[in-house]
Amino acid sequence: MNTVTRAQLSETIYAQVGLSRNESADLLEAVLDRMSAALEAGESVKISGFGTFSVRQKGRRVGRNPKTGEEVPILPRRVLVFRPSHVLKAHVNGMVPDDAGDGGDEE
Amino acid sequence: MTKSELIAELSSANPHLTSRDVDLIVATIFDEITTALSRGERVELRGFGAFTVKRRQARTGRNPRTGEAVPVDAKAVPFFKAGKELRERVNKGRPSKERPGA
């Protein structure tokens, strides 16, 4: 299965926007950096028509090492969750969404 | 942060670009990821994370209100797994010891 990487994404920016290849790569990195910084600050990142990245606080719980059966405390932590918009869900199911609405949250 | 806030931040950090350019760049990125996923491909951005499509089998669901069995078709679901670097940034300042081997 083909995997799309930074190289293909910046090539697409280069082709679509007409920036230099270097600058296309830099802008892609800048987009990812800004999103990461917001998430690091505990903020959600909501991209309409695509989905919402948010940070969820997990409490302390007792886990278990599946190999030894030993109990291990899992400390409180923050994890990232992504909720795809209905537009993105429709696309991966081969449907063109009838309404390109706000995306992000639904249901 | 919303898409328009992201565009505004990037525009002010890149005064040589018009906000229309920045808008197009941001749209191109998410459109390209969407297109790749809809072809069933994965998108891997090291340090940030990977977008993949998970296949769900058809199953018999239940209407929670009436308890009635309802067939649910097989479907594809977009999935994002945060990369190591982003996962650590999000969880920054928190002790990461004492975890069981992942």
C-alpha cells in the first residue's frame, strides 16, 4: 500500500500553490508546528471539513503487565484524540458528502 | 484553534504570502490527506502522526432506545495515531515512568 509522506504533501503544495519546493516544505512544517504547539498547550485544533484534534486528560489507574500479570500503576497523563468530521468519514467510504458543512463535531 | 486561526497565525508569520496563499496551502494539505485516505492509502508524518483507514466489519447493532436489532453495514473509519514526538509534547511535564511496557 502506498504511503503519503511529507515529500508528497510538499510536492502537492509546490504544484498547486506555486511556491518553491523549499518554501512548500517549510510551510508544511509550519502548519504541523502550529498545530502541535496548540495541542501542547492543551488546546483543541478544529479543522472544518477534516476533523478535530483534542487533548484528553486520563486519570490514574492500575494496569497490568499482560506478560507477568503484575500490577503496575498508570499515572495520570494527557493523550491526543482525533475525531474525523462527517465529511472525511464520507470520503473514506467513497461517498461525496452532500453538505460540506462545518465538520469537526457531529452526532 | 480553528482552521481560520491557524491560517491567521501562519499569515502573520509569513508576511510575504497573501492570506489567500496560506489558505490554499492549508486547504491543499488537508485535501491531499483526505484524497490519500479515500484511496485507502496511509499518510505518515514522522514526529506528528499517521493517518490510516480502519475497516469495520458489518455487525448487528441495536437501537439503544427500543432494543431493536439493526444491521450495521461494513464501513471504513479514518484513524489518527499521534507520533512519538507529538505524544510526548502533549504529555509534557508529566512523569512517564511507572508505565507498563507499551
